Amino acid sequence: MTHTLDITKEHCPMTFVKTKLKLAQIAEGDILEVLLTDGEPLNNVPRSATEQGFKVLDISKVEGNIHKVTIQK
Amino acid sequence: MAETKKLSLIAFSGEFDKLTAVFTLATGAAAVGYEVNIFFTFWGLDAIKQKKGRSFVGGNWLTKMFGFMMGGLHVTPTSRFNFCGIGPKIFRSLMRKNNVATLEELVEAATALGVNLYACEMAMHVLGLQQSDFIHEVKDTLGVATFLELSEGGRTMFI
């Protein structure tokens, strides 16, 4: 199952907090697509997801400074 | 073996801005996989009181008076620009307007992320507070020795 989370309007630390809480909610094997802005969220959300044992499948640019990070639990 | 990432914070200050710093660090660290401990002592205990406004919590008339003056999370003053309590209201409104998490939202996120909250036994004794005066997420009442043991091997900050 694929879930979506938009954190483009969030600021530190809620960018990480919302991602972490959403990843905790979804089932093992589910996909989470996170919409985020470049800078701190783009640099660190995929890195911390990988460090915590999640699989970052893809990072792609959506438009402007918005990117989509696809994470598998 | 991977090194355990651990952050232990000593929340000594009871001011709105400093508590915001405590909970920003705590939630951010917990969200990126750190084990986080917060040890609340003295003025910092105001952040975890069940009664979030002003109430006479304490053991005797003097500590009850202190409890009333110190208050809880909703009435914490700012360390600068407090303006008799208007300052925190202005900051809260600025934070909401700019989509930045407020102190209350950060506390809620910290408990949702499983941040370990501890209260200082000595300060509680001085201020006549019991563990039942605190929110139920407070795991335990500790002294220095246990805090040092808990924080061993990680980073510690005093705010």
C-alpha cells in the first residue's frame, strides 16, 4: 500500500517528526511518498530514514523546490 | 556493532523559549533515531505538571504559593520580552502564523515519539511535588546517579 505525506509547509523538527510518526503507523513493506522541500528536509529525511533501517527507493524532483522521497518500510 | 545514538537533556529552565529549545532538540533527535532522555529539574518541572495553568500544587502553604507563581506549561514566561505574560502569547501566535510547532505541539510530539521524561527527586522534594502532580508520561523520579547512568555513552546538554 502507498501512503503520502506532505511536509512542504513544515519546519524543523516537525519535518522529521511527522515522517517518523507516519513511518511508525504504516505496515511493514508499505511505501511512503514524502513531499518535501530542498535544503534541510531533502538532505536529512532520506539519510535518517536509511539510518533507521528504512529503504529509500527514489528521490525525484516534482516542481520548483519540491521533491518526492519514496521510502519503503 | 553500531554506536547507540543517545541525547540526554537537563531541562532546568522553566521559560517558554528555553523549553521550546529542549523539546525541539528532543523531538528532532527522537525522530532521527536517537534515544532521548529529558531530566526535568527545578523551574523545568513546570513543563511536565498536569495542571498547565496556575494552581496551588505543593506540600505546604509556602510550596503551594510557589506552585501557583511558577504555574504550568501554558503560563511559562519568555526569558526576554515577557511583557507581563503577553510575550509568550505573541510568540505562540508568530509560531502558528509561520507554521512552526508550538511548545504544546512539541511536548505532544515528544510523548508520541517515546522520549523518556524524568523528574528530579530533589527538586520535587524542595517544591513539595509528587509524581502524581506530573503528566502520566513521566516515567520515573530520579537522582543524579541514575541520570548519569542513563546518559552514559551519549551527549548531554543543560538548558
